[in-house]
Amino acid sequence: MAIFHGSAIIVRANKSDTLYHIARKLGSNPEWIERVNHLHRPFREPGVIFGGDILVVPTILKQQGVSLANPSFLSLELAASMFNMEKEALKSINSGNWEDRDLKVPALIYMTELSDTLEGIALRFGLNKEEILSLNKDRPGFSAVNAGLPGYAVIVPVPCGELVVLESTVIGSKLREYAVIYGKAKRDAGRLVYRITDDNGELITSDRELVTGQENGNWQSFGAEIYFDRKPSTHSGILSILAENGKSLSHKVYFL
């Protein structure tokens, strides 16, 4: 599965923007932006963008992850609602510092492969297609997804729980032992554990505690290395984060 593991920024183009201007400002390359947004025929005249276009911009930054480019066009409330999460949770994964800077969001970028469809991509990530469509429907070239054309950058939301936000990049990737999972949880979540089951319902990892760390307001960080108690009997399964108060968050994962 072609998940982009580098740094990507989601930007809303201004009327005066060009690909060169956006690339220079965000540390990218005009050809990269054109390619992953399919800014070419039959979707657009090559390289043409309009004010209001939502673009995925691959960057040369060292850190991995997806951000909104200094989203002055969005309030924090609207940015949080885009990703179906609480405002305080979004502030938490940005270490409480979000004004006048790029805003880290719970999402990943999936690069389409030949014959991908929106329904198929949603199935891979354990989502429904409306969740993906809501983040991509107004983007140039998005019709390429159901046209079976490869190389288009689809914004995929990483589901957030009421008490837990998983930030690591294991979602949709092939999970291996000793991979690190990490994120943020509300302090009143209590003790946190993770559990992994395969698609046959067999426990691959019985409940193991997640170590909590530095607090930021009402939220605290957590993390752990993944260990397997047994070999998976299927190619995919579910990673669950369970809070002491009974709330849980589950993500579809794949095994090597």
C-alpha cells in the first residue's frame, strides 16, 4: 500500500498563488505538487491552479506527518471539525502552540495505485468513503481516484477517539514488532493499554500497558513499543487503545 511517509502540507491556494510560489514558500517543488494533485489534462491545463484549490504539498522537511499550512482561513474549531476531533485534542497534538504556524493534523497521505477506487481505499483503512470524500471532494484532480489513475495524493483521516488520539504512522502500514505507537490521551482516561487482534479474532498481543508522559493541559502523551505474543494468522487485524474507563479507539492495521 502506497502510504506517503514523508512530510506533507495541505494548503489552500490564494488567487495570486502559483505553483512556484507555493513550492518556494513551503519547501517543495512545482513538479511534485503538479504530479500528486494531477494538475494536468484531462483534469486541468498543466500546472494551472485557482484561488480556493486545496492542494497536497510534499515537502523536504525531515519530520514526518501531515499539517495544514498556517491555516489562517480556518478557526481552530473548523480545523478540528474537519478531522472529527475535539478542539482541545487538536491543540494537544500541536503542544498547545498553534497560532501563526502550520497545524499538525491526524491524517496520512495515500498515493493511489493502478485501479484504486474510493471504496477500495476506504476499505483498506477501515473507513467509510464519506470520511475520505469530506476531505478531498473539492480538490483538483480528485476524480482521478475513481478513474484508476495512479500517483494521486489522497488525504486520509486517522480516526480519533473521545479520549485518545493516535499520532504514530502505523495506521494502514504493515505493522511489525518493535514499531513505536504514540499519541495523546486525556488525563481522566486512566490507565491505557493496547491490544492487537487479527481478522480471525485471535489475540496477537494481549493487553499491554502504554506509558504516559508529559502533560499538556488536560492531555498527556503516551507511547510504547509493540510486541507480538503470537504470529498473526491473517494479513490484517485491529489495533485497539483501551482506556481504564472503558472508552476505546480502534484502527485497521496490516502485518508483515
